[in-house]
Amino acid sequence: MKQPSNSKKLFARQLQQQQNEILSKLRVKGTGSDDLAGWFLGPKAENTELLHHLIQRAMDNHCNDRKNLYPNDPVYVTEEMKQTPEYQETVRVLQHKLDVLLEELKGSVPFWSYRWQSHMNWDTTLPSMVGYFGTMLYNPNNVAAEASPVTTVLEMIVGDELCKMLGYNITDNNPAIPKAWGHITCDGSIANNEAMWAARNLKYYSISLAAAIKDTPELSQAGALQLTLANGTITTIGAASSWDLLNLSVDEVLSIPDRLQSEFNINLDLLTQILNNYSIQNIGFDGINKFLDSGIQSPSMMAASTCHYSWPKSAAVLGLGANNLIKVYVDENARLHIGRLREELQKSLDRKSPVLMVVAVIGSTEESAVDPLKDIVAVREEFRQKGLNFVIHGDAAWGGYFASILRQPEHEVLSKRALLYTPTLTMNDYVTEQYANIQECDSITIDPHKAGYIPYPAGGLCYKNGAMRNLVAFTAPVVYHGGIDPTVGIYGLEGSKPGAAAAAAYLSHQVIPLDQSGYGQILGKCLFNSKRLYSAFITMAEPDDPFIIVPFQRLPAEKHGEDPQKIKEQYDFIKNEIVPKTNEEIMSNAEAVELLPELGSDQIIITYTFNFKENGVLNKDVDKLNELNLNIFQALSLSPGEHDHPSKTPMYVTQSQFDNDSYGKSFVNSYKERLGISTDNDEPVNILISTTMNPWLTDTADGNFIPELVKALRQTVLEQVEKVVGAMELA
């Protein structure tokens, strides 16, 4: 990739400085909670005046740009034209159709509300909304720099910011440490697809090169190129076996082109031209397999059984085959089971099946579970010594921004006062340890439009070694001329994409830093609120109630194998010392402060299921349990085509299932036993899911809002239990 010219770099610095000066004037002074008040529109649109002001500035800027850019060019829409019946009818139709649309939009789900405890979605930040709106007026297309000379630079800045937050190197200070590179995709699914695509091409690059060296006189001298194998031994590319070449490290493979130029004076343009006839990118698996030694099997990749559905889709699209995505069952905490991963890797080693990548899920979308990344890194080192190597990809589409909780501010924050309102909570020791190793991933998916609170579409992908992007580069002459301007469009799967998404992320990051003073503060408060919501939900059922609630995320005492009395004592402590207390009272209780990080999920999604009692006897029928929880979900959600007004829905949750195929029979049966239902079947279990992305849920003007959510959920459960039991009695 061409590096930005000096003028582009200067422009980027000037633009960043200008934005910082403007935005520093907009930032609200005061405590940490006061900062948050200026970062969002607010659940009751409290910042309407501010939003009007910002949108007006953006609109005026654009309109003035149109007026002043070429002042001598003629107008088209004259004042006389505006008075014609045709023009006025057009305006009338536009206004009417807009009114119809706006009326329909009132049926949208209220993501911004305290009552939204459903999908991984919430309000978008004010700077991201304004940045998107202001840039949308210019409609830049980030497929090529000539169509987006400003927003291409902004996307490169955002890519660097994300890489830096994740612990990657973004400087040229140390040539021994590869420089990272990141960019914006439309979503995490496309980022995952690109990461798998790059891993596939990397796995077979040296195979292609070895074949080309044997066939091409211009490259024959390169057979003496020395390579360091997975186990540390040295050989040459000409002497290496196919298995050796398939298991080189990422950095070893990516260093090869430059080494061929420096050590053997091979022209890189000539090398690219020759490899076009040998690369898997061009000849596919059928072609590349002809270059392999006998005995090499089809490749595979591995991920936790909780992985996102985009992974089998990507495996299918890239010709790997969805069945060659080996799903590794999870443990009781919904984290990848490291022992089972080790078993699958050994099977691949034994049958000589190359492993393209192992995916570490950094925040699953249904349990908010963080896979044991530290152990995955250690297992890779263990198998390297056996000759098996693979890319580690961190699927942090959901969890990536939580890294900001662990980043110290680089600059002095506006206020050093203690947080007086919603406390900011850090992640527990286990999760923190995994994030401490996130920079060991070779690539990471991270979505600004999830925990970054950025408008759609704004996914993201970061490479630890930026040269990895070259493995998926396609140059389209019609949009990229390969000359002066920097571009991101030739890398990845997408063509046209909105430069407004890059501007939205850029402006939001400028106002809300990617550290403890900014996003770390937002997500830290969400963590605190999620723990409070978990505590309130699990204690909502009284002994005489006709239902029980069983959280998937067990109490810490249960996880540690404590006896029933210890578990009851912990439950009672939560019910008496956390649920009814104010935030200030909780934070003054040392035992509560120590317990809070261990409650609920690894992040801010809690998962739970209700079961009912008939005449005081707990239901044992999984079908009836599933019916109850499905009915609760339907009562607490909106569906397309149903024109119920959102005001009729007292809160919002979502739902999914634990099934044997995805989680394993022992996992599902364990949860069934906790629910008190029969395990003499293979039926899945319906689960309800609540995501708390609201940083001020326990800190409204009227105090803690969670009791209102408990009231709404409890009333819904009682109504649905009555319906299910009533139907059983009539049957």
C-alpha cells in the first residue's frame, strides 16, 4: 500500500487539531457523570437544544460550502421557480411523505430508553450522530481516496485509534515490531470474513511461492531463502516440506516478499505477476492442492460453539466448507473449553490437517462470555513445538471497546474528583487477564456500532501486522489508480461504503477518549448497572411465587463449589445489601465492592430462564417451560407487522436457546437440572437475554430505575404463568 503523502499527513494533523479545538469547547465541565450528560441526546431528549445547534452548524457549513466554493457558477433553483405550482406541489408531497414516514418510525423500538434491556444496542453518541449527519451531506465514498479525500484519512486515523486501544503497535519506532493496521467494515460479519480470507491466503502463500520457485527460472535462486519453522528450526524454502510451509508464523510469511527483494534482488512487481498463477486467491483449492505433498488433508478452523453465525457462513463463502469449522464445546461458563481445543488440535496434527485459525470470542453475543485467550496463546506455543501453527483471531466485535476500561488516560482529564453517582466498575480478574493478552491475537474484529455507540454501519478489523492486509488486496483500476493518494478500498471485501461512518467514529473518539476517562467510563458504569440488574433479577422470586428464575451465570459461590449454606448466605447478602441499596451505600460496603465484579456475566449481558409452579409443584416439562419463556419474550418485544405502539411494552428483552448441537448435551442437561426440568430428552431450553448498555440506569433524576424494570418483568411473568397453567387445566 502507498503511504500517505506529506501533504495528506499534514492535512490529517491540521484536521485533528481543528476538531480538538472545537470539541474541547463543547465538552461539559464537571464530574464524570456530568461528562456523560453531554455525550448523548438523553432518554427524554434532554439535549434537544444542543443537538439542534450542532445539526444546524453542520448544515450551515455544508450549505455555505456549496454557495462559496465556486462563487461564479450559476444557480439552478431560482426564487421564481420556487413560486411555481409544480415546485410547491413537489414540496407539499415531500413534506407529506416525510410526515407519513415519521409517524411510522414512532413504532421503532426505543433503544435509548431505560426500558431497553434487549439486544446489544443503545443510543448513539451525540458526536457520532452529528459527525455522520454532517459528513453524509457530502456523501463521500470510502472505496477510493479520490472520492473521499477527507474521510479516507479519517478512516485511517480511526483504524490507528482502534489498534492502539487494543494494544497493537502503530508507530515506526521499532522496525522489529510490525506496525498494525485497521479499517472500518460495514459490520463484524464482513470483518470476520476478511480475517478468515487473510488467514487462508497466508496459510498457502509459501506453498505458492515454493511451487513458483521450482517452475520459474527468474525465481530459482530464491530456493535458498532461509525460513524459521514453527518449532524454531531453520531450513530453506526449497528443502522445506509442505507441512513445514503450511505452519510458518504470520510474521515469517509476511516478511518473505521484502526478504526476496533485499536478499535475492527479486523485483516485487515481477514476483506478484508470477504468483498470480500460483496463489490460492486465483487458482482455488483444486489448484493449490496439486502443489502439496501427499497426505496433507483439507484445512479447518476452530472456534467456540458459541461463535457468531458469520463464521460458518464465511467458511462456506471462502470454499473451506462450513463443516470444516470445528466448533469446540464450551465449559459451564460458556467459555471455550481449553481441554477440548487441545484435543481437536491434536487430531488435526495427527491427520495433517492445516489449521487456518483459532477464534477466541471476546464477548459472546448471548452470554457475554470471554474465552480463555491467555490459555489459547499458551496452547498455540505448545503445538508450535510439535510443528502445528495457526492464526489466532479475536472476535471482539462486541467486547473490543471494553479494552478502554483498562487504558489509563494519556492526558489530564477535565476533573479529578471522585465519581459521585454511578460508580465505574472494572472487569473481574479473569476477564482482565484475557484482555491483557488481546494484543497476542494476529487479527481482531471490533465493531464501533456496538459498544462504541456509533451509528450503523461501522464494523472494524485490525491486523497486528499491517502487511496482512496485502493478502486480500484487489486493485480495481476504475476506482484506484495506485498513485499518490492513500486508500483503504482495495483491502477487504466491500466496495462502496459511507465515509460518514468513518467520520462518526472519528468525531466520537475525539470527544470521548478510548480510555478510562471516556469509553472506559461509559462501559464501566454499564458494568456496574449490569451487576445491579443481575442482582435484582435473580432475587425477584419470593418463596410463595408461582415461578422461579434461574440465571445462566451462576453465583460466585456456586462457581467455586461452595456448600448450599454458603450459596444461600451469598444470595441473602445480594438481596439485602445490594438490591435495595443506593449506589453510594453499595460502594461504601467493602464486601459488596469485592463481590460486584464477580456477579453476572464477564461483561454486560445476562441470561436467564423462568420456570413455573402448578399448585406449588415445580414444572418438569421442558416444552411448557419453553412456551412460558417464549410468551414472556413476545410480551416484551415488538415484531414486524405488529402495529402495537412501543408505549404498550413495559420493557424489552430478547431470547435464544441452549441446544445440544451448539453447547453439548452435558451443558444443556446441567442447566435443565438447575431449572428442575427433566433431562430425558434432547429438547433445547429457551433463554431470555438482557443487555445493559445504559450508563445511567441506576442514576436517573429519580434514582435507581431497576425496581421499575423488575416490576414490569415480574408482572409479565405472573401474567404468562397464569396463561400457561390455565391452558394446562383446560386441556
